[in-house]
Amino acid sequence: MSRESSDQSAADPADSSTAAADGGVADARFEDVDWDRIDSVNRGRSLKSRIWLTIVSIWATAFGGTLFVRYVMGDSILSERLGPLQDALDPTVVEAIPLLSLNDGWVSFPVVGVVELHNWLWWITLAGFVYYGALPLYENPRMTRYYWRRFRKNKAAVISGLFLVVIFLIGFVGSRVTSQPEPEAGLDGIPPVGISTESYNVGPAGQKVADCAGGVCTGTWEYPFGTTTSGEDIFLGVIHGMEISMMVGLTATAASLVIAAGIALVSVYYGGWIDEIAFRWVDIQLTFPAFFLYLLLVYSIGGSMFILILIFGFIEWGGGARLMRSEALQRREEPYITASKAAGANPLWTMRKHLLPNISNTIITYASLSIPSIILAEAALSFLGLGDPTMVSWGQLIADGRDNLANLWWISTIPGIFLFLTVLSFNFLGDALRDAIDPRHEGAE
Amino acid sequence: MSSSTSLFEVRNLEKHYPINRGLFNTEVGRVRAVDGISFSVERGETIGIVGESGCGKSTAATSMIRLEEPTAGEIDFRGEDITEYDEKELRRFRREVQMIFQDPDSSFNPRMNIGNAVAEPLIVQGFDDEQRRRAIVGDLLERVGLSADDMNRFPHEFSGGQKQRIALARALAVNPSLLVADEPVSALDVSIQSEVLRLIDRFQDELGLAVVVISHDLGVVQEICDRVAVMYLGEFVEVGPTEELFTDPQHPYTRALLSAIPTPDPTERGLGVELTGDVPEPSDPPSGCRFHTRCPEVIPPEGIDLAQDTWRSVLHLRKQVIADQVDLESIAEVGAIEAGDEFGSMDEVEAEDIDNDRLIGWVRQEYELPNQLGDTSAEQTLSQALEELVSGQQEAAAETLTERFETVCERQDPETRSLSPDHRVACHLTDDSVVGSTDSENEYRRQLSSPE
């Protein structure tokens, strides 16, 4: 809506419009709504939301079941403490269920096989993005065009968004069609395509692959980003790192946003002791630094992507909840909340349709700070060798090149550039999204 | 649902807010925002509730339709007590009763477009048919003078008057039988006010809507209301038909409010009553009649016969003495300045250096009291109290004044009595058993009823 048209409407001659209104009242009856019929109809949920609820419940059952079979029925710190009860629990009962089987203590599902723990979280996050993000946009093309018109005014954000979509797609598809880079003796130190380096940097097998002549080796398309000191393909490493960065950033942030927003809205709406308990808990939780909690877990049970997401997603939401609470407290006193109550709305409706959209500034700002910082934290932990040792991430690649920055500079630099651009893009995107979805904001010119 | 029951009837509605302090949130007091009000609304009738800011009007509005839980009282809608309603029944009740709010800017969710905002009552009441919903909303918008195309626009694109009309459309979406309008026009320009009021009036005629209008503006109330309730500090002091109440107000507070209406006619000076001071704290309301601290017509105690303004001045002095707020030093300084050279330099003037009789004179001047009161027994008390005051015995002076000048207004809560079937008032002045026991009081009442 352009500014001109809104001004024009505000300046509508009051007299003529009143006359029209008065005339209208005189000759028309109000629509009679048959409330009894409406009350008698048992309002079920729409097909769409029933499908979504089914998906979520299947997910929750399968994920919960997997954890239960592996950690309560199978051998773990937890099951050791169950004593005689543990003997009664035998993981092999899974075999009796059709379509399921047991694979090394883990439940194996048809088609997907054994799903890694972090992938459970990653998939439900992606499903959530589709259901709450993409689907409404697809269903309301008019609204989508409206937001797009506003969003595209911010060129940097459009480019950032595009970059992130590409990173996501390449990472998501790429890490499924390619295997993880494996170290290979002798293939080390190959430079990226078109880049030359002294041949003593390159391993004996690598010298055959790269274009070597006169003591200088030049990279070829076989290893477009070169190789690491242990002969891993950096190109593959970067692709796999893309998914890891996206997964950690989006999953952990989604989890903490849902928890933070939920806690903030419920405690603000109901107030009283609910608010008191929730936010005293936040106070306590904020005294545990997630980073050290993670270190503790790395040393006690070993680092893994799942634990990393768990820590950042389920422990780090306190600060966000506080920001959202303070914003929601202001909104709660607005007359439109009372108006909604006066219309007969239930608490869930009021929270979803009125409180939530009006604290979205805080939510988006929080997300745009949280995603990059979690991505950076994961990179930092991997750099320190505290990440998931089974997965190649950008932080690991950067760490690999740190001793040879002078000669093999590309090992650290290439993943570093991707990390830099990804973090930057999330920040740009956050700003633009916040402006685009606020109808009062006419957008950056 | 017999025809004899009113559409909406409120009996002894109370809304108190506890004041909690300390570590264990113990209740240390209560703000009596609404303290026992009763009224009824018939089908198609408009009731106005007027009063100053802070008298509890808005709280009355929200608690009478259970947007806030009332502390006590009964609220009948179509003969059913809505305070007993459970959640489901309450939701049905919300279809019948809608509300519009004072500030049109904040009564719309800035992130919800107008179409959804107007449709909200329908949606939350379970009206699923989207096509028909859009038709209803479009029709409503047109009835309030906007266009159906405005549905997709957001609240910030409309002016205050337009938003208030949209608020009316939203309230009427479920076709209610009662509309509660809390200061519906006070945030609007005067030119737009009447437009919105006319719209409410029209809808009321067409739909047989009952309306409760909350306002501090008597002009608004006079324009659209059939009956008016005047509220002071959580209580109704007078309830009556608009016409009667405006021409023959019985409560001094009503008279004061009426005299505050600006009139374009310079020869018509109103009733010339002016209220001073603020509304007292509702957490600690005055004893007896709550209005007595500001009332221009406080009834003097038996046997004291004073002109009303002198009596008022005595009460003012008494209040100040009890609160220990009489500043003798500054009275002495002012007196010295007015007396001229006699006292030399201003800095040297001290209250205690000045002759008592002289200082008493100045105190009388300060409080606009004559040197000699018309009533001998009153004069005796006053001079005794002033004597005690200037000799530094503030407590003794307070006691003297309290003892002798205590009025029935602060001692006794006035009962609400009916002057005619639908005119009720709560004031000792209308009570013959209080006023009229002595000749002087009869005289006093006669004076009041025919000013000048």
C-alpha cells in the first residue's frame, strides 16, 4: 500500500461517508447468523492441520521410541541404573514389530534405515519451516506478493537470501549424493583450480593429479578447492559443512525460539505464579553457560552433533525468552487484546493472533542474532577439536590449515569465506524480514 | 425470560484490586475501583455513566461484562446471572454483548488487516463460512461509511474517526443486543465526535441495540443517552432520566459537573459551582459521604448557622489543620509584606515574634474567613482553635475543630433514595431526617434550592 493512497483515504470527506453510512443503515437488515447451528456443528480441525498433527505424532513416537530402545532398553549410563527392571527390557522386541528391525542397538526404519539423532531434529525443523512458513505463503499468493514487494526493496537482503538458499540446497542435496571426504595418504596439499604452489607442498600422489611442472604445481578441476594436509577433498568438505552449519544454526535456533516464545507468551498471558516459576527457572538456567555445559558433556560422553544442537537449542533460550517477555508485557496491556477477549476469543487465539505477531520484531531479531552465533559456536568448537569427530565441518577444515597458513593458505581460507558469507547473510536477512512483515514500516527506500 | 426482566441488570457490582506488598505478597489494602453500583438497561435504551477521570468508570465497564472478574455483585443478562457462567456460556454471552474502546489507535492489532479485525468476533465464535464472512464484513464496512475494498488495508492507514467507525463495525459483526462504549469519542476531534455518535444512534434505532456509554463528557451523554448515572469514587451518586438530571440535578456533584459544561452563551453562567482538589484515593475513600471532602454544599452540624461559603472556608481550614498543613511562617511573611514597613526587613519576620491576635487575623485572611463569624457558638470554637494553632498546639486545635465542626456528611454514608421511580440519589441533602430537623437547616436547604 503506497503512502499516497493511505493519505487520501485518511482525508476522505467525512460528511459524504457518513451520509452513505446513514443511508445504508436505514434500508438494510443485518445478516442473521444461525448461531445454534454453528454451535451444533462439531468443528474439527482442517485436513491440513490433521495431516500435520499426524506427522508430528509419528515423528515424536518414532524419535521417542528410538531413544527409549537405545538408551533405556539397550546399554547406556541410564539403563545400568535401572537394576532388575533392565532385565525385563529387551531391545530385541523391536524385531517383532513389522517393518522395524534392530541395527546395532538402534531402531532401523523402512526406507530411511537408522536415522541419526541430529537428523531427527533437523527433519522436524525442516517440516516445521514448510508447514508454518512455506505453506501459508503458497496458500496466500496475494500476501506473499505483498511481503515480497516489501522484502525486495532491500537488495542486500535479497542477495543474502539467495546465497543462503543456494548454500542450503547444495549442502542438503550435495551431502546426500556425495560421501564425506576421506583422508588419503599422498594426496595432501593440492591447491585449488588455477592456483599454483611449490611442488614440495604437494604429496607424491597429489603431484600426479595436479598440473606439476618445473617445481610448481597448479590445481585442476579434479579437486576444485584443493585438498587438506591429510588429503581430504576441500570441495566435498565445504559441501558437507554447508549442511552442518545450516542444520546447527536453524535447528538449535528453531528449538530455542519455540521454547522461548511459548514460555514468554504463556507466562505473560496468564501472569501470576506461572510467570514467576517460568522466569525464576530462566534465571537459574542462565547461570549455566551452554559452552561449558557442552565441554562437560564432551568429556563425559563424547561430542556429537546431537548434543551440540541439544545444548544450544534447549539450554540457550533464556535470554530470548526474557526479551520476548518484556515486549509481550507491553503488548498485553493494549486494548486490542481486551477487544479480542471481548469478542470471545480463547487464550490460544489471543496469543497466536495478537501477542505473537506483535512480538515478531523481537523474535526475528533474536533469530538473526542466534543463528549466526550458533553457527560460529559450532565452527569454534570444531576448530578446537570438540565437535562431532564423525562429521566434516567448516571449523574442522579451518583448524586443519592453521599450521600451514603461509604455504597451504587455501585450506583455512576457503571454508572461512563460506562461514563469513553465511553469517553475514543471516544478519542482512534478519533485518529485511523484520521490516517486511511489519505493516507500519514502509520499508527501506 | 419474562418481559418484566430488564435486558441487562447490574446489582451491587464491586471490583476491588488488592494492594500486595512485601516478601509474601500480603494484602495491605484494596483499591475500591468500583464499590457497589446498580443499574439496569432495557432493550433499545442508552444509559450513560459519567464521572471524573479515576472514578472507576472504565473498570465498571470491563467488570460488568466480565472482561475482568468482578469482586462481588450480580449481573443479569436476559434474566441469567452471568457471573455464574462457565467458559462456554461466557463465549455465547460475548455474542450478545460487545464493547468499543476509547483509543481507536490501540484497539486494533497493527499487524492484522481491517477485514480480519472486523471478522474476528465471527471467527472466534466459530463462524467458518469464509465466503459469507467476507460478505458480512464488507457489508458492515460499507454501513459505517468505508468501502469493502478497505478489508485488505491495515489500521495505520486509517484516521482516528475511521478507526472508531471500524471498531463499531467490529462490535456489530456478531449482531449483539448490548453495546458497551467506553469513552467512544473522547479521543476524537470534536468535528468527528458527533459523526460517530450519530452512527451509534442510528444503529441503535435500527437494531434495537441497548447501549451503555461511559464518558467524562456530559455533552456526549446528553446527546445520546436516555438515562444517566453519575459516578463518584466507585459509587453512583445519582441516577436519573437525562432530561430530569440535566434540568434538576439533586446531588451537589451532579450540579458541579453540569456547571462545568462550557456554554456558548456568555450570559448563562451555569450554576457557578467549581470543584477543587483531586478525586481522593480509592484505596482509602473518605468516611461517610465520599464526596464530602470536595462538596460545595456540606451540611453544617446542628445549631451552626453560617453562610455556605464561610462554612466551606471553615471546613477547608479544618482539613488543613488536621493534616498539619497550615504554614504559619509563610502566612506571617505574607501578612508582614501587606502590612508594609512596620516590620523592617523581610528576613527577620518570624511567626512567633508576631502578636497572636494579629497572626490570627492573618490566618483568617488567608483562609477567607471573616474576623467574626455570624454564628456565636461557631465563632467561639474557631477563635479557640486559632488561639491554639498560633500558640503551637496544632493537635489541640485539630481536636477542637473536629469535635465541634463534624458534619453528618462525614459521619454517615448517605442512603440511596428514590425521588421518583427512576431517579435515585445518594445525598443527605435529600434526606428529611437529616436536613430539616432544625429551622436553620431548613433555611439552609431553602437557600440551596433557590440560589440568589
